[in-house]
Amino acid sequence: MKNERGGLAKGGFDGLACGMFSRVIRVIAGFGVLLGLVGCASYPEKPDGLPKEEPLFSVMMTQSALTSLGKGPNGWAFYVKREPPNMHPVLCVYHLWEGEIDERMGFGGWDSGEVVKSIEAIDFEPFDWKTEAAIAEARRDAALPEETRLLTFDGAEYEIIINCKRGRFCMREWNPDLPLYYYAPYSEKIAKLQRVIDTLALYVGRHKLGL
């Protein structure tokens, strides 16, 4: 409604403002629903809350010299979402404590997609850990004969799994951060494994990842 000076009357202005605000809210709500559909609804999960597919990377404690593991695994699992096919890859990260999810990270954002691309660029190739570690140790002993050898008295054993385009990698090792650090300079295969771990550690934090 116009007033005598040709402007909008207060009631008309309030009605117009309310109408515009309502449309903005509907647009925001619709955008939120779209994000929810893209980010979550299309990705089925197992009963424990983890995605059904194999993780890109996981590290789980399998034994501990000092503490009990409880009723389930403790560790991290990293999954890659690529639906629809042309969508930027999304890294979804779960932390498990006694077999239950107690922390989630990622689930969107350009940075998580860049982490996935960085890992793919490493071009990791699965190998037999025990065999390659023995080769690297022999090379290290030859290069540094006076150095002491690695010994493990306590700590924890971890299982590390990587699923990549070249296949599946799995290793178990006590305190794996130490042999990875010492053997990487003497084995390209172990060096690539170390780079994968370093990339993920930068994303979630080295202390959190535990490697």
C-alpha cells in the first residue's frame, strides 16, 4: 500500500520484507538439504556406522604391551566418497575406540579432496612388508655398520591397511613409526608408504594418528 507521498506504507513494507526473508530462508534450507543429500544420504553404512566399502587407509592397534584393548579395535579409518562420479572426492575420517565411533572428520571441503589427490599422486604400490623391511635393513646395515639395530620392548602392535588402484596392502608391526623412519631412505616402496602416512598425519594431526 502506498502512502500520500508515493512511498510504501509501513504495513506494505513489512509485508514485502517478510516475504523476501521467507524466500531467503527457503533457499538456504533447500541448499542445506542438497548438501545433506550429496554429503551423507547416498553413502550406505554398516551397522557399526562405518561405510560398507573398504577404507582407503586404516591403522588399528592389534596388541598392546601395557594396556588392554577392550572390546573392539582402536584406531583410524579413512574413506573416500566419489558420488556422483564427477564430484570432487571427499575424505571421511572415523576414529574408533573399543570398536565404536567416537570422532568424525572431513565429510566435505576442498582440502579433504586435495588430500585424496595427493595420496593418489604418490602412486603407492602394495608390497610384502616383512620382505621389504629385511631388504631395507640389510642396506642400512651395509651403509651404517656402526649403527645399533632396532629393538622393541614395549609399545603396541598396529595393523596398517591401504586400498589403492594397484591393490591391497596390509602390514602388522610393533611401533611401526620407528622402522618406517629408519627404512624409508633405503626402500622406495617403504618411502612411498611413509609419504601416504605423512599426508594423512598432516590432515588429522601426527599425535592423533599415532604414526
